[in-house]
Amino acid sequence: MNKITAAITAVGSYVPDFVLSNQVLETLVDTNDEWITTRTGIKERRLLKEEGQGTSFMAIKAAQNLLEKANLDPKDIDLVIMATATPDMPVASTGVYVATQIGATNAFAFDLQAACSSFLYGMSAASAYIASGKYKKVLLIGSDKMSSIIDYTDRATCIIFGDGAGAVLFEPNTEGLGLQDEILKSDGIGREFLKIEAGGSILPASEETVKNKQHFVFQDGKTVFKYAVSGMADVSEKIMERNNLSHDDINWLVAHQANRRIIDATANRMGLDEAKVLINIQKYGNTTSATLPLLLSDFENQLKKGDNIIFAAFGGGFTWGAIYLKWAYTK
Ligand code: UT7
């Protein structure tokens, strides 16, 4: 029997309607369109404004979009992995709620948190469940409502992040398509440079923590930038070498959309033409767990069966890695 690999067989997505442009940010903080565009590549981002709705709202919409496109009965799903850094609430798993809401009543579900690498790590987990032979349909969703943890008076972070969700379905493949190789890394040195100080078990919420704005994302952008550039480029280069892939062999780079300059640095190290680098950061900013599936969704019509794709991400923690995957279908 041929070896079982885990292939992506369907994609779905959702972004909220509300657009926050650089021009509007200029009215909120001391910044300007030119600075944001040249330093990050971002022009606008989407924000979820619906009262009382969180990450699950977007995750459900992205999953429903996938179910409809793939004409899939949710009862056939075995497992739902919810990649997110902004769960609806602590303790009660967002993924469990999402699975029930979409009708995946035969699935078990859990959340996976690895900051901006959550979806990449989720690809690894989904693939391992499929390769085990025990599970046939694994739904991986990346969804984040970053606007719920951003201080819109802090220009160092509010210009970067946006909200959104994407979903992919992993299924077994015996033609050699799907996930081929992965390099996943983490280093706790990163904890100081990108974090939310309060609201966890070390510093629970109090009047003081609210007053001190310790429930918002803090980022030492310069330091994270340096680690991200070298980390993402290193693993991407290594995964190419390890699989004897030259730049000609690679069809697409699907990289976490945190900063256009980080993506360009990775593509340069890999020797890739700009045309092979999927980019949508200008539209959505950094949507954390949703950047990779949003790219797949936006560019799905250009991907062809057999295409060699390198996925790469870098996030808080630090967490980072690269995955080599062969695309399994042509639209
Ligand atoms: O996705 C998870 C991982 N996260 C990342 O990968 C993000 C990594 N970091 C970055 O993308 C970049 O560091 C930022 C976009 C956050 C910042 O860009 P930078 O080129 O590293 O800027 P900087 O922090 O070094 O600041 C340069 C200057 C400073 O002014 P001085 O000290 O040179 O006078 C800042 O005060 O730009 C100033 N600045 C701004 N100016 C206008 C910082 N933020 C802004 C702003 N508008 N929004």
C-alpha cells in the first residue's frame, strides 16, 4: 500500500466587512500612510464590529464557506483544530463551540495556540492525525479577532493587526501529494518581546491591570523583526536544501503576512521571483492565525495540482517554521 500523506482538498475564508484604512489610522494615532506602507506594506485591515461576536463568529463563517464550496457533510468531519491566539473566552474551547455550530457532531475538537504560527503548527498536527490512518477528514481553522486585544492609541501595534478567518480540509492522499516535510521551531526567549502581560495565570485581571493597559498586545517590534527575518529565512532555506528543491522547483511561497519586508527577505534568501510570492498583507494586515489560509483562499484559482508550495511563519513565543506541501487539486 502507498504511504498516506495529508493533502489539502478544500479551502474557505471569511473577513469582516468593516475596513480600517491607513487614512483613518492617521486620525487615531501619530502615523501616516507613507510610513505604514513603506515599513509594513499594509494599506488597510478588516475589523469585526458585530456586538458580542468573537473569533468563533468568523471561524464558523470560514468553515461554512468551505463546507459549501466542497459540498461536504459536516457529519463526515472527524476532527476540528482551531488555531487561534484570541479564543472567545478562557477555558471553554472555541474549537469545540465552532464544531458544534457547523454541525460537525461526529468530530472532536480543540484549540491550538502558537501565536502567529498557530496555523502552521496546526498543519503539522492535522497532517499527523491523517497520516496515522485513524482520521479521514480534519478541518483546520485559523481565526483571530486581533482588534479585541489591540490598543488603538498605540501606534506600534494598531497599524499592524486585523481580523479574519480561513479554513482548510486535510484528507488522506496516496498519490504522493500533500504535506512532504516540516521544520518547526520554538524558543522561549521570545516571551518578553511579544505578549499580553495580564489576564493569564501569572497576572490575573484586576482594576490595576485594566488601568495600566496590560490586557493589550505589547510588541518590541524591532527585536521581533530581527528574529523573524532570520528565523523564517533560515527554515525556508533549510527545507529547500533538505528536499533538494531549487528556486525553480518551487511554485509558491505562502508566508505569514506580518510585514512585507520580512516576506521579501525570506523570498530573497530562497532566490524566488516576486511572482511566486503570495501577498495580501495590503488588504488585511496581520491576521495572526488566519494569514496562511486567507492566502490560499485568495489565490486558490492560481494553484495547480502538483505545485510545490513552501509555507513559512514566525510568531510570538517565539514560534516559527516551514512546511513543504504539494498542492492536490486544480480549480
Ligand atoms: O506576526 C508576529 C510577529 N510580528 C512581526 O513579525 C512584526 C515584526 N516587526 C515589525 O514588523 C516592525 O518592527 C514594525 C512594523 C512593528 C515597526 O517597524 P520598524 O521599522 O521596526 O520601526 P521602529 O520600531 O524601529 O521605529 C522606527 C521609527 C521610530 O522613530 P525614531 O525613534 O526613529 O524617531 C518610531 O517611533 O518609526 C517610529 N514609528 C512610527 N512612525 C509612524 C513607530 N511606529 C510608527 C507609526 N507611524 N505607526
